[in-house]
Amino acid sequence: MAPVKFARLLALLLALAPVLAAAADSRPRIGLVLSGGGARGAAHVGVLKVLEEMHVPIDAIAGTSMGAVVGGLYASGLTADEIDAQLRAVHWDELLGDRPPRDDLSFRRKEEDRNFLVRLPLGLHGGEFRLPKGLVQGQRLNDLLRRLTLPVAAVGDFDALPTPFRAIATDLETGDRVVLSSGDLTTAMRASLSVPGVFVPVERDGRLLVDGGLAANLPVDVARSMGVDILIVVDVGFPLLTRDRLSTVPIISNQMLAILIRRNSELQRASVTAQDVLIDPALGSASSFDFSRFVSLIGAGSSAARAAAPRLESLAVAPAQYADYVAQRVRQRSGIAPQIDFVRVAGDSARYRRPIEDLFGDFAGAPFDAAAVDRRITGFYGLGNLESLDYSIVRDDAGRQGLEVSAQRNSWGPNYVRFGVSLGDDFEGNSAYNARARFVLAEINQLGGEWTWDLQIGESPHIATELYLPFSYRQRWFALPQARYEARNVGLFDADGRRLAEYRVKGTRYGLDFGREFGNAFEVRAGLRYESGESRVRVGDPLLPVREFDVRQLHARIAYDGLDDVGFPRRGASFFLDWTGEQDRSSAGIDADLVSLDWQIARSWGRHRGVFWASAGSNLDAGPVDVRNLYPLGGFLNLSGLAPGEIAGRHFAIARTIYYRQIGRGGTGFLDLPTYLGVAWEVGNVWERRGDISFDSARQDFSVFLGVNSWLGPLYLGAGYDDSGEMAYFLSLGRSF
């Protein structure tokens, strides 16, 4: 009988083995709560790093605002160190800028940026001026989150992520809390982060969603409802300021908002039990918008988590068990390799069906190429007519995987107004100003055509119009019919460059250009133009003849613009080469063959920046010269020691080496604006004959200046010295670089 009893006992033990093993390995399910707090949310990354070091597994995450971003990235399978590296590499001033970075603008928008520098996005709709719904459109932030969560892009149920996740948002219409548990992960994180008035609200499932901190900044109850036993609650919420700091209307308004958010958070904190772990990083008065302190805030989170180590140790698991937990997260993140079977237009984006199909249709039937999609997204968004442009990986009813693209028109469009202003004063009684406006009638056809009207008043008034008519979205060939009336002052000089008189030139020009844009930085164009008008003496001998002209021009240009900023570039280069062949059909018969080039290259090292800038022009025709076609020099960075336009000639060349250092970062005070102190060395001159051009005959000028990158454009105040002994002082507002 003993063998039979032993066999029965062995069979019983084998049957109970899975149960006994499960009991031995059983552990409490742990939920993580990450509060909102803007830049203060960087502390969440530090907490996660310590949890990983201590082998504390996380089974569910609920986050609000920045807590939703950090929590969503961790839930997607990224490690704390990977999140740390990605967020440290971000240029937050660019990511949270109020407009797309200049690198992402189309070539046409860059060209507009050079002449209309006032940074005020103003739209026209129904005869009314409109402003954007938020200071930040969030396109770059959205692109970053999309790229980081791409491996789980097809996961529609947040419980199926490597770590189950919930994001909290607020319904802007009702004020209700919205718990996001499914759908597109990137959109959920963006919605939770959308601070009203700063970020544009996110539309999802018929709701307009904004920052979840307004409804639930510390979602303890949401995490507890996810089937967990113990919570780790990290609160980086908004601190209240003392009376001495409540000095302005915006600060008082922020204090009011902080009070409301804290009241809800206190109710949630009261529900934290004795077995839960509450972590309050010591962040002091760190601003929610000061992302420059990202590294120190991560450190504060780590310190707070280590201070809670005695409580956290009881939640740690054995190294082998934690390795299994990590491996499972890795498998869930890396197990998805998107294959695009179809491309479709989102239901709310029918207006942009043709460009979406044109730009993205060729991705169907191939493995998903994130880099190629990002390039197309950047190019399309850079045209400047979209409030948001996004994509997601979706599945149809047949189980096929596809790319869905959505495009939302600017809410302050469809038409726009841009402004520009330029002002110059040499402190010798000579000043000049021009103010300009551009009216853009956008999207006049399905290919993104535009009709623009320019109006300028001041020293050089003009009115101009042009039709930009692209032939396709993929191959950016275009036609550009145009017309322009302008008046300007030009000087008449003798062979030594001395001013004899000043003419007022008035003329009307019309023509047609054809060209092509390559990417968003390169363009070639050529065209035929006709111009007629007269040059009449304004200052000087009244007996000088009136010059009437009637010319036909063939024009060609090669242009490259890769600078990151017009006024104070940090990096990039630009190159413009222009040629104009002019045949005069009037009785004077003064033809011209004009060529000019302009080249800039910029580099930076921390706060230090350097620019090399060279320009040259020549009238290749050996016949008589028209006063209209002289090249003037003088003024800031054009031989700074001379008065503006003090010399002119048939040929000119000038090279500048410019160094400037940033001394103001950007804030509320004058020196807190983007402010720079710079010096420049300039070598150049004008010549009547090409054979006279030489380095020995060139002038050398030096200048020192203070520059401020203002909302009206770059502002310069400084002084220049010419090697002839002349000195000039200048105040300049508008583009000079």
C-alpha cells in the first residue's frame, strides 16, 4: 500500500505545484500616480529612476498634464533612463515656441519672414481679426511624443500597453474630468498637457480637451480603480506664493488657479492610506514654465524617492523576478512592426484630401518609414496654413493596419496679415522709416495657392500683388504672376563715389515667374518682367534731366535659406544668386546686365555666435549706367562708419565677420529679452570699373552694437568707425543680417 500512497501524494503535489508557485511569487499590484506641474513634472523622471534601481515594478499608471507625458512614455515601454535622455536632449525654448521653428517653414514662408518680422499671428475671418486659440500650437511637441511612442502606435486599448495607463484631461465646455483609457496614446498625452491659453485645445471624440489639472491634478482615485493594491503617489503640484510675490495681475491670476488646483489635490491626498507611499519632491518655488532647470528637477525627484526608500523597499522584488518584469515590457514594446496596408484621410480632414493623398499615398503597401513620414509632415505643416497635422496607426474592420492622417486648418485663418517695420537714424538729423503689411488670401485652390497684397508706407512706399500658383504638393513647381508700383530714393555719384544728387524713382512693374522649390530651403526661378517709369531729381541740380525708362527684364535666381533666425542666427547658411538682363526700349537705350550674390554662414558655441556674411554685385554692361542700377553702401553692417547710402557705384563687394554674445535670455525686463552684445569687422567698397576692384582699395570698418530680438524685429544700437576717419552712430529697427 505504501507505494500507492506515495504515488497519490506525488500526484497531489504535482497538481498543487502551480498554486504553490503562484503563492510564493505573489506580490501586491502597485499603481503609480503622477501629478501635473509643468516643468516641475521633470521630478517624476527622477522618481522612476529610483524605482527601477530598487527593482520596484509598476503595474498601472495614472497621470495628469506633465505627469501624463512622463507616465505615458513609461507606460509605452521606455525606461526611466531613456525618458531622461530624450527630455534632456530637447531644446525646450524651440519645442514650446509660439510658432514653428524657421527650419520647418516652407521656402515661401521663410522669404516672407525676411521682410515681415513682427511676430504677431493675426488672421482674417469674416471681416474680423482673429488670434490663435493658444500661444503654442504644439506641433513639435506632438511630433516628439509620436516618435517616442511609435512602437505602440497601433495599441488602441491602454490596458494592452507594456504598463496599463490612464491620462486625465478636462472638457473645456463642461469642466468635467475626462479619463482617457483608449484611443491614440499621443493624442491623450497632448490633451492632458494642453494648458488653456498656452496650448491649443485638443479635439477628441467630439470633445474639446485641455489640461487635466483643472479637474484632477492628482488622480489617486483613477489609479486605485485600475485594480491595484498599493499606490505610489508623486505630487509636484503648484506651490502658493507669499504675499510679497503677488505683485502683478498675471501672478495673481496664476495664484487663483493654483488655489483651485490644490483644493482638489488635497481631497485626493486625503484618500491616500497608510500602506500607500506619498512622495513630495522638494521643488521650492520652481516655476511650472522654467524648463531650463530640468536637470536639477530630475535630481530633486530622485532625492525625494530615496528619502522614501524604507517604505519602497517592502515593494521591491528579487532581481530575477524584476528581470522577468522588464523583459515582458520590452517584448510588448518591440513586438509591433507597423506594416502600412492603406492610407486614409481622417473624417474631419476632408478639406485636405488631395494633398494628403498626394503626399502620403505612396506609403501604402510598405513597412512604416517614420523618418519619411516626419519629413512629409514637416514640409506640409511648414506651408503655414495648418493648426495641427498628425497621423496615427489604425486598423480597419478586416484587421489591416494603415496610416490615418489628419489636418486641421488654422482656427484664426483662412486669411492672414503680416506686419513689418524698419527704422534707421544716424543721430545726424537723418532718419528713415518704412512700415509694411502683407494680406494673404490662403488656400485659394486645392494645391495651396495664395493671393497676396503688400502695402508699404514711408520713405519707399509701394503697393504690390502676386498670385502663387503651385502645380502639385509633391513636386513644388509654381507660377507667379505679379505686379508692383513703387517709389524710392537713389543717389547719383561721381567716379570717386561722391554724391552729386538724389533722384526719386517711380515705376510700375509686372511680369510672370516660373520656379520650383526643393524641400523647404532651396528654390530656383526665372521670369520675364516689364518695368516703366521715371527718375526725377529730388535733391541737387534741378537742371539735371528727367530720365524716363521702359525696360524688359529677363530674371533668374538661385536661392538657399537654411538659417534658423533672420535677426540673430545661431546656425545654418543662406545663399542668393540673382541675374537680370535688362533691355531699355526707351529713347535712352541704356541696357544693363546685373548679377549679385549674398552668402551667410552662422555658427554658435553656447552663448557665443559668429556670422560670416559676404555680398557683391556688378553691372556687367560696359555702356552708360542708369542711376537705378547703382549699388549703394553705408550704414549698419554695410560699412558701418559711413552714413546710409553714402557711396554707390557700378560694382560693389563687402565681407563682414560678426561676433555677438547673448547677454539676456528672455523674460520681463529689458535685459531679459533675447539681448546680444556684438562687434563686427567689415571690408568692402564700391567701384566704377571692374579693373579697380582690389583688396588694397577696399575700406575697413569696425562696429560695436547692442542688439535686442524684439517683437517688432531685431533692434540695434551702436557705433561704427571707417578707416577714412569717419564715425557714425546708428539706431536700426528691422532686418540687417
